[in-house]
Amino acid sequence: MGDDDTSKKCWPLENCQLHVPPLSELADVLRQGLESHFSHVQVEVVDCPDLSLSPFHLAAPGLGGEPCLVDLGGVPYLVPTAQRDRTYDLADLPGLMNVKDGTILMIGAGAGPWQHLNTNCEMMTNLSLTLEEGKNNIVNGTRLATVDPAGQRMLHVVPAEQTRCSLLNNLLISRGLPNTPVLRIRCQKRTGPNNFVTCMRNTVAQHYGDKSVGIGGVFMLENGQARLHIMPDFSPCPLQTDADVNNWLHFYNATGPLINLSVFISHDPGLDLRVEHTHCFSVHGEGGHYHEDVSPETVVYEGYFTPAERLFRIDRPSETHHVGRD
């Protein structure tokens, strides 16, 4: 748990209901849209398998039970200049969301706790909390990715009690229940220009318009390579443009299989959201922020997704911009 006083601050919270289409309808919408971007597409409604097992390695078995999206902090706390006081303890989120008992699974993409490694880092959030008698029983499968000034990359396993993040995090939160209906999506051989997540988000946005549909889940890049980035330590100079950000980031190609933790929303209902965010890690030691695959002829994606019922916006930046949100 966080030992930094700022992590215990009561951050401002906004929330709203999301549009939740029937799963069968959403499956049809995604199937038709993805067929314009991949040669082979399967989308079906299935009972969620045990995602705590290989190859997904989630901290709880499933995605079911009151699924919601959380957009915590934001990129304006990172650029142009990092606001290091923006430290959050994810173990505080259930209380903020008025969840008092049971199991909570949090998966997604964020900035890691810089205090833990004494450097800025990417966070692949994969955390299960079971709330019992005023304490949290923790299963922590979170990974942190770092790159040093020499370009040496490392993927770190965090201790169970390390539940902090910094600056921003985009999460799917649920009760972690298996055997509940979810979408299983499998795509092979990319033929369009956009990445897998953007294809899904654009498809949903085009169909549902200004209705906000939020979706989260986990997918494997089973075969092929993906272009990732890892944030180095905080920039000593302000990052004013997307070009500044891209020149600061460390890009590289990672080899599958890659476990991707992903959230996206089809329409921002005026809450200054990051509309999609995906981080990935592997059992062979690679990880970071997913941009796209770089092997369209051979790429294979397979994942499990659920629509979210509510959106929680926590600590929305009062001053905002759109730099560095790719």
C-alpha cells in the first residue's frame, strides 16, 4: 500500500451510466466492422473461461460482475511537466466507488509508481483485492516496464503490497467472476491501417454514435510482433508537442505472445477521457504501451471483452490538452 501521503488524498470523482448493448448485438457490430480490417474474424458470445490460467495470467478468473471503467488522472499530469504529487493507491478505489466487500479485479494501462523503482515506468495493472473485515487480501500480477538511459529494458514483478500508480491509469474493474457471458474475439491477418483496439473502438463509435459504449478486457497477440513504447525517466525539459513526446519515448518491437490489458470507450461524454489505452507484457520479459502490430501478414489476436456498465472519472485534470494521448 502507498506510504506517500498524497496517495491517501480524497480525489474528486465523477461518474455516469454507459450504454450497454446486448452482447449478441455488440458481437454482430464488431464482427461486421472487423471484417473490413482482418482476413479472418470470429466474434461470439461465450461463458468466460478461467483467465487466471495460462496464457492470460489475470489476477482473478474472469471479467464478470458489475464491470465498470475507471479513468484515473490523465496525460496532462505527465506532460508538459510531470506532476509527481499525483500518486494514487489503487486499494483506495473500492472505497471511492462505494464498494465495501467481495473481490475486485482491476486490469488496464497506466503509469507506474515512480517511487517504487526510483524512475518513471509503464504499468500493466493486474490486481485483485478481496475486501474482508476491514483489510484487503491481495493477488498482484502487475508488471512494470522501465528503460534506462543506455536503452536497457526491464520488466519488473511487483510485490503484493505495491498497489500504487502515478499520474494516470485506465482500468476495467469488475468482480472478477468466471463463467459469465463475454465476447470472444479472434482476428488474423490485418488488412487495414489501424491497430486491433482502434478498429474495435471505431467500429463501435460508428454504430452507436454519441452513445458512450465502454469496453475492457484482455487479449493475446499470439503470433507476430508489436510496436511498443516505454517511458524513460521523467523528462528534464517540458514536452510541448506530440513530436517532443515521441522523441522522448523509447520505441521497440516486441515478439508475441504478448498479454494485452485494454480499455476503450466509443464516445467521450464530456469528461476529458483517454478513449483507448492498452499495455502488454509477456512471460519472456517484454512489455510496454501497445501501438500496433508490425507483422500484419502473420498476426493473430484472441481476447475476451466485456462492456462496462458505468464510468468513474477520478481526479480529472483542471487544465487539459491533447498532447501525448496516442
